[in-house]
Amino acid sequence: MVLGESKLGCYQGETIYSLLNFSCQRFLQAGVASPRLDAETLIADGLKVSRTALLTHPDRILKRSEVQMLFARIERRVLREPVSHITGVQEFWSLEFEVNEKVLTPRPETEIMIEQCLKVLPKKPSLVRILDLGTGSGVLSVVLAKEIPQSRITAIEKSELETARKNALRHGVIDQVCFLAGDLMKIDWNGPYHLIVSNPPYIESEALLMCMPEVQQYEPTLALDGGRDGLNYYRFIVPTAWKKLDKNGWLVLEIGHTQAQAVVALIEGCSRYQDIQVIQDYSGYDRVVMARIMDG
């Protein structure tokens, strides 16, 4: 293919079809996990069309400027830069969120947290107070604010809050979310809250070295590193949260799929929680641990 041989040195009018094939080939060689999907996503986003429209017109001849732009995107993905960083957005809960190298790209399995939160929150029109510990890109705060219009959310983040604020503004909930900059282990959480949620860093420090390049090279270590055994943040959150929960309040935590037993043990050891539950994601892995504050 001309594109692969000369990097546009003698452009001859590439089509969507030929560029898709070239992209898939490059991604396969680079060890990308989902070459076809990534190729379709990057090309469709670059051309500002849907994936359906892209595949409907495979014989469309691309302009030289379009091929140059798309080739640059392809090469970034070959270097294992996440698709979300290249496009600048990631879908979550059927909403589009801005993401970048400063925040963790939201994962589909985190939607399980939203589902569980909506099940346990008070079914009443009065004010619902929520605390989001380590908000990152703000997806949990923004989705909960949209789903529960009567909610007021405090979102704490140690690194940067600009992306989360942009996402709250983007989805029309900026007035429902109060963003606080600070280390969740040091800052005053205020309270009380009906719900405390957190998707804290939970990867073991040494395990980070074995993560895929997309994670190891491009995502913020602060949002991933949970210490020697991955449990550093749970050890602080669990015994602190009960003091900040209202009557019948819930603590909902995302966990690594091997950590349920350890996190449940921390909750049981605290002797302040009841109704402890472990929820699996759609792949059958333990993904969420939740508990309600003990009566009285």
C-alpha cells in the first residue's frame, strides 16, 4: 500500500476501505487488542462521521489532508496511546466525557457502581447528599447528578479538577457538584452524606509494571497505584466513611477483581456496617463492594 510504503510521499488517493485495512494491519503488528474497532473509531472520529456512515461508504476517496491527519492518529495508536486520548473523549453511561492524560479513562465496568447507587439511594424528592472520593474525570458525580436531579454532590480530587469541571459543565450539572481539590486522606470530607462512592487507586505497585502499555505509559500513576497490596485507600476510606454517613447511608466502592475478600474483611473489622454486598460486573468478576451504616 502506498500509505505504508512511503508515508504519504506519493499519495495516490486512498479510500476509507484501504485506510481501514492499513490501520488494522498496523494495529495487529503493534499488539493492539481490538484493531478493527480502534481503526473504525479513530477514522470515524477524525472524519467527524459515525462508524455506520464510515462503513456505508468504504469507497469514498480521502483527501490528502484527511489521510495525513488520519495517518498521524494511526501512528499514535501504534505507539499504544489510548484511543480516548487521541479522540479526547470516552463514552460512559451513554454520555460523552472529555478525557486526557491527566485523568483515568472511565471503564465500562464502573457503570456497575452507578447501577448499585441508584438502587440504594433514598426514593424521595428531598435533597440527596453524595460524596465522590477521587472523582478523576468526574463521571460518577456527573452521572449521579443527572440521574438524581435533587442531589448535591461533593467531589474530591488530589491531582486536577479542570477536566471534571468541564464534564459537569458539558452535561449541565455544574450547579449540583461542588469540587474540592485535595488529598482524600487529608482533606475534611464535611458531611453527613446519604451515599459515599469511590473508585480509588487499587492496582498493586509492582503489578503496574506488568500493565498494558496503554495503562503503564499513558495513564496517571496517581489514579492507579494502590500501594504494595493495592489496599492503601480502602484502609483509610472504610473506617472514615461511617463517620460521614447519614442514617441508612451507603458506602459503595469499586475494587480490583481479586480484592473482594480483603475489602469485605476491612468493612467487617470496622464493626460499623451492615448489609455488606459484593457485586459482579458483566464478565462475572467481583467489581463492587458496598455496605450500609449500622443502625444506631
